[in-house]
Amino acid sequence: MHMSDALVSAPIALGADAIAATLLAISIRKIYRQERLSIPLMGVLGAFVFAAQMINFAIPGTGSSGHIIGGILLSSMLGAWGGFFTLCSVIVLQCLLFADGGLLALGCNALNMAAFSCLVAYPLIFKPLYRADCSTLKLFSASILANIAAFLMGAIAVTLETTLSGVSALPLGRMLLFMLPIHFVIGICEGVATALVILFVRRRDPELFLHDQRQSSPRRTIEAFAIAAFIIAASFTLVASSAPDGLEWSIENVLQGELPSPTSELHTSAELILQKTAIIPDYNTFLAGIIGCAILIFATWLISLLSKRVRGDESQS
Amino acid sequence: MSRSLDKILFELEQVAQGHSSGLASTIDPRARTLVAIIFLFGLLSISLNDIGRIAIWALPLIFLALLCRVNYLSLLSRSLIVLPFVALIGLFDILHEREVVATLLGIRITQGWIMALAIMLRAIISVQAILLLILSTGINPICRALQGLGLPSLFVLQLMMVYRFLIIMIRQLQELMRAADSRSAAKSHYPLSLWAHLVGELLLRAVGRAKVINQAMKARLWDGRVPIFNDKSCWRWRETIFMILSITGIALMRYINLK
């Protein structure tokens, strides 16, 4: 997934470099604040990731092979910012030593590969799910989910960067259609590989993954996903296509025209009810996504509150 | 596999200090790094439809490779590493842009093919620029240059530590893989369970080494502060002239159209 300089335009490269440099500056401040400076550990673990990427494992049933990237693994040992800092140094050296990834595209690569895995997927997915004494199944689930999320975010970022740079003539949606399934599969492989390594090392030296004992609360994850849902709902409704969806499109093609409206009494009364209850028919305002998200979050919160009360009453009785 | 690790070790040792011979070696690494960055910005600013103008940017690299006594053919072969991912993005253009723009010997050439070739050419030239910089300068002077250009000293120290331990880690990896290969018919890639054992063992060895290094650093009264390079080199007139000449050359290539 290393992006070459050829795949980005100068403004996009500069923008990504600025964001990555800011994140790097924050990570350096965080590392300086740590009581015990772990610089030798970060140096050696950076070299470890570099070396581990040279060993390929066979992907069962495909005849192909893959290697670890190491974002979640590094973060689970060094913390989110330490992992980001170390992975950034690996990306810079891969560029300088093996020309793997461009010099100007360093910011893009740091965001796509290090920031999403160490600063988003690790604290929001892996850390709330993983505990030092958790079961093997839970470890695998946490690792696979976190890596899939990291890879999908990276793939979306690569697509956005190349499309905004004017390098790819393919529309954003179609390019995502190519990129996302591949990266979903890579995410699963990386997740399994990361979990296997953690499992092996946890048996031999359990203290290695105990650097950050503060368990992040699931509430933080829920808040983050709620914010992400609102952002996506608000921004994507503005660029949503007005063309019919896949089902409507295929029915129109089969019938060579629109589906005729049913005339039975039941259908008419159901439609009347819908007309009265639908507050935003046909999503005809950009607020539709935001209002939908708010209602859904409120409903979920209400249901969880009620189920908590019911469980409380049952335990009291 | 172990043969490719040998090759990587050879390449790492090659860039350890860079080629110190040649005229360009007398120029301060900061000036060389800045010129490489400006060169890349110039290259990226050219439209992908102008494939001829992109190709011209390879000429100064051939000239500089000669000046720095770097083998251009090895530079070319190493720069091909970038092609797979770039070709994938180029493939999207081939599939989408099907407007015929020219016909050559009866073969219809589409806009997508022109864009894909331009992306690949731009990728190869940009990679060659980075490789030439590193091969003519060396990793340690580049790190000093990056620190001189404002990169935080902690990050520079991290880069140098990763680089230093990388050679040690690859040697450790060679040992592990030799042991694994001698017990199973040497394969280019391993089953997941064996792979996890290899990587896990490597990780444990890495952490063990980090502990030893930490103790050694503390024994030498290291207090956690990052040492700053005691670099005696200063910016001279020759660096200024080199910068002016290079920027003029880049501007000429960027703005003068020979058509």
C-alpha cells in the first residue's frame, strides 16, 4: 500500500505531510512525557517490524503469500502514539533505503498505514476489546476487527488521495469498489497474523503487552462511532447520487419502465400511514442523514436503558 | 529467501555511508536533500498528458548518476520495485479512459494508456531521484541533513536506531530461517503457525536486545535526553551556487516547452 510520489499531486502531498507532521509532533510530545523513556525499545521494535515484513506466510487456499504490517502489534506494545511514532520511522526508512513509497508522499503513507491503524483502530477497536487475560477467541476478534477497520480506512484514504490528485480517471465510487474488497481480505489476513504473534508472545512473556493497563471504556468507542456516523451522514448526503438504487434500476430494466403502484386497499392504507409518518420523504434534504442518525442513536440508547432496567429488576428479585 | 536477505544486507551496507567519491559528494547533504525535494515537486506539477515532458526529467538524473559515480543501470533496476502498485492505479485509467487520441502502426492508443504510462514513468523517475540522493549521500548524512532542516532530534535518533538495529535483526532473522529451513524443505513462504513462531521468536529476541541496550545506555549515564549531532559543517558559497544552478535547471525544465 506504499504510495509513490507519482500517485499524488503536490498540493495533496503537502496537505498530507502537514497533517502527518502535526501528528508526529504530538507523538513526540507524548513520548517525552512518559516517565520511562522507551527509545531503545522503539528503535529495536522498528527494526523488528522492518525485518518481520521480509518473512512471508502462505495464505491458505489462495496460493499467494503476505506479510505483517505491524501497526496494531506495535501499538499493543508501545501504546497508540509510540506505535505511530515507530511505524512512521519504518515508513521513512523504507522510502530512503528501498525507495518503497515516495519522499513527498511520506505524509500520505504515514496517514494511510500508521495513523489509521495506531491512532484510530487501536484505541477505538482493539484496546476496548482486548485484555491481557482475554480468551483466544476475543483476541482474534479484536485483532481482525481492528485490522479490517485500519485497512479499509487506509484504502479509502488512498482512493481519495489519488482521485483528488487527478491521477486516477476512475470515479471515486468505482475505485472504492475495486479497492475495498481487496483490503478487506488483507485486513483479515493481517488480523489473524497479528493475533497469532500476540498469542505466541503472550504465552512466553505476558508482561510485554501490559504497558497500558488503563482499559479504555467502550463509551469512548461509541462516542467516536457516533461522531463518525454524523460526519458521514452530513457529508455524503451532499454528494449522494440521485440515480435509482441497484434494486430499482434492475426492476426498471426488467419491466422497461417504473413498477406500477399496487391498488389494493391494504397497500393504499399502508401508503397513507407512511405519508403521515415519513418526516423526510425520499431523503429530500441534506439533514436527512443527520436526523436519521440522531433518531437511531436515541432509539438504541432507549432500548439499552430499558434492557438494563429489566436486568436490574431481575437481579433484585 | 536467505539469498534475498543477503541481497538486502548488501544494499543496506551499500547505503551505510553512500558513495563519497565524485564531485557532488563535496556538497552539503542539506543542499542535496532540498534540491531533491524541489526536483520532486517540479516533476509532480507536470500534467499526466505531457508524457514527453515527464521523460525529459530522467536526463538530469542520468547526468547526476555519472557525476556521483553511481551505476545508472542498477538505479533503474532498483526503481522498478515501485511498479506493481502504480500499475494497478494505471490500470484503472486504461479501463476508464477509452478515448482514442492517436494511432501508431495501426494500433489505437487511448487516453488511458497515455495516462498509465505517464504515471509509471513519473513513479520510476521519482524513485530514481530518491535512490540517487541516498546512494550518493548515505543514510547518516541524510539524517544529519533532515535534522538540520528541522526534523525533531528524537525522530532522527529513532531513524538511526532503526537503521542500526535493522542489520542486527536481519542477521537474527537469517539464523531463525536457516534453522526453520533445515527442518523443512526450504520454502519461499511458511504456513501460518510456523510463521507466527518465527515472528514471535524474532520479537522476543528484539525485546531482549532492547533491554540490554537500555541497560548499556543507562550504564553510560544516559538520562533520556536525545544527543544532538555535533555537526561542524556549515553552509558555504558552493552550496548556494549549487542550489541556484539546480533550481534554475528545474525551473527551465518545468516552464520551457520545446514543442
